[in-house]
Amino acid sequence: MKVIFRTLPLVGMMALIFLLSQQPGNTLPMPSFYGADKLAHFLAYGLLAAAALHTFNPFLKNHLKPGGLGLLVVVFCILYGISDEFHQSFVPFRDVSAGDVLADGIGALCTVLWWLRCRRLSPSSPDRS
């Protein structure tokens, strides 16, 4: 039962991204400033990375060092971003964008780097130098 509750944020975030990607491009409410779509990708995939860390960390912490887990999460998010762009290629008024995947990866990477820094600074962390 604990596994299911730990997985819910990740599955929920993946579902939210999928549902937003399913919307035709001309129906999406977006702020009108330059780069708003990239900021949305950055934030969404930063949250996806946080959810993935929350899900994977307890199960993989004995098998991977924190940096390895972080790398796994970033790769996971980028692969999900690529699949999201492929999915969007079938949605009216939506385009495939390498820039969106780049924003996805940067959002995930920033979250992972923040998580690694917090672990290092935490007094109870075993990685603390």
C-alpha cells in the first residue's frame, strides 16, 4: 500500500502533462509573454522530477548513489518529454519542439541539483562532507 501512495504524485504529474498535451494548441490558455511555453515546460518537468525523486528514492537509495539517482531521474524526465512531444505531433495545432524537450530537461536538472544540494547541506544526510 505504501508503494501506491508513494507513486501517486508521479503518476498524477505524468497524467496532468499528458492531458495538457492532449489539448489542441489553439485552446490552451497561455500567458502572452515571450518564452511562456518554455517556462511552463521548465516548471512542469521540474515538478515531474520532484515527484520521480519522491517515488524512486526509497526504493533505489541502497542501489544507487544520490548522483546516480539524480541522473536516472533527469533521463526519465527527458524520455517522458520526448514521448510527450511525439504525442503532441498527433494533436491539432500542436508542434514537436526540441526546445520544449530542452526546457523539460533543464527543469528536471535544476530540481535534481537543488535536491542534491539540500541532501548535502542536511545535518542528517549521510553524504554530508
